[in-house]
Amino acid sequence: MTIKFSAIALAAMAFAGGVHAEDSFPVTITTALGDAVIPAKPQRVVTWGWSAQDVVLDLGIVPVGMPFFRYGGGDDGVLPWTAEAVAKLGAEMPVILPDSAEPPIEAIAALQPDVIIAPYSGLTPDEFALLSNIAPVVAYPETPWFASWQQVVDLTGKALGLSAEAKALKQQTQAFMQAEADKYPAIQGTVFANVINRPDGSVAVRMEEDPRVRLLVDLGMKAAPMTPGGLMVSTGISYTLSYETFDQIAAEMLVTFFDNQQSADDFLNLSYIKLAPLVQKHAMAMIVGEETIMAVGGAITPASLRWAFADFIKTVGETAAVAKGQ
């Protein structure tokens, strides 16, 4: 993977129009779990959940602590584009918090943060209350694990007093994505389904409201309607579908994700799958590898998109052309 523009170039573009005035403090950020009242510009930042650490780095600040990423992060728990961002700032790696599904309260407290930024996370009300005793907590705007990358940028910029820089980062990222997508005109209007294999004889199909589906919808693609017989999951962002009804997905193409090539091959060799019309037609964009999946189908950030989006949209665009017989 290749980063299309460096963090240094990004910073230069952000300030191309002149020096931005920093936001005034105190600032209040309203979240689904309560208000974060930040009294002064934070100096010590801890991030939790997915995505926020990259935005903090893109805005020129090195967190004092950030989460361990088991999926895609390797032995050290650091995503590759995050490691590159830290290196480009000439900084030492932040403290990597313990690998845990719940926020490690004591480890976070030991870092003495001024703010805890966690807009793309699954914080519970109790965890929010505990963390708020340490520092103001920027939680998700409405629903756990449901913030778009744009919302993460906006909320992080506001928390750090860098709203103008965050706006510039968002605009530059959207322009970069659109320029890459424009290379593949077949994607415009193409109906797709975002599909994940499950170990129980079914697949999960993500709904249009899912931020990872919106990534392509925002560029002109259309999310397929829910397939009859699908069972909605409790979060409301996806539904499950048995292998037997896999061929009934009303889409022109599929976008699928596999940890490795072996798991992709095993899926394609299943009798119900290999006979499905879209598979027979090769109208299935296969995204393979934990790092790439995290970059475009998990912890999506401007940094992760710079790292993987060009290759991702190439695969999607070429598959859309096949689906349309172009």
C-alpha cells in the first residue's frame, strides 16, 4: 500500500489558506452518553475505540495513549498507517493501552489525560461515568460503533480546538477519494451489497446506514435493499442471510471481506456460494487481508484511506465494470 500524500504535505495544505485561529475554550461537546466539557486546549490526549488516534495525529498532536489493535495491528497492536503517522511527526510511539474490550481505567488514569476521545467506540454509560472522573470524554454522537469517519474528524477537531484544520482534513480526504473513484465510472449507480462470511452457515449483509457502506454510497454507488428472509441483528446495521438464500441478494455486485486468501477460497468453494449468479459472473470484489479490511472496512480514517483506498476502489471499480458487462 502507498500513502498518496504525506502527513507533512497534508499539514501544508491545511494551512495553505493562512494560519487558522484556534477554537476558544471552554468547549462543550454533546454525546449520546453525556456532555464533555473541556476547559482548556488539551495537551495530553488519550484515545479509545477505533479511529480517533489517526485523526489526532493528522492534526499534528501525538496522543499520550491509544488502544491496542488486535485485528490488523500485528504483535505490537499498532496499525501500519498509524505507525507511519507517528514516524512522520518524528515522535516516539504513544503508550499502547492493554488489549481489552473494556477501557483499562487504571492504565488510562495513569496517563493523566486532559481529554479522552472515543467517538467510534462501544462505551457503556458506566464506562463513560468512570472515565469522566479522569477527564472529559468525547463519546459517540448517537449509537455505539456507528460514527462515520467524518463525524470522528469533526468531533476530534472540536475537542482539540482545531475545528478549521479538521474541516480542511475532511475536505482534502473527500477530494482524494472522489479523484480516485472518478477513474472508475462504472461504479456510478451500481447496486452493491457489503457482505461478510460468518462461521455459522450464513453471511452478514451490512445496511446502507453502516458507515462502511456509506463509504461507497457517498461516491455514487447504491446499497442493495434488504433480502427477504434476512434476520436483522440487534444493532440494526446489518442482517444475516443463510447460504441457501445467498443467491437472492438483489445487487449487481458484491463487496466481500476475508482475513486471508484461504478463507476466501474456502467460501467460494461452498456449493451454495459458487453457484450464485453474481459469483458465476465474477461480480464480486474480494478484499483480502486484515490490514486492508481495517483500513477500508473497519477503523476508517483519513490516514487509513490514504493507505488503502486507491487499491480498494480499483478492485471495486473493475468489478463494477464486469458486473455491467463493460
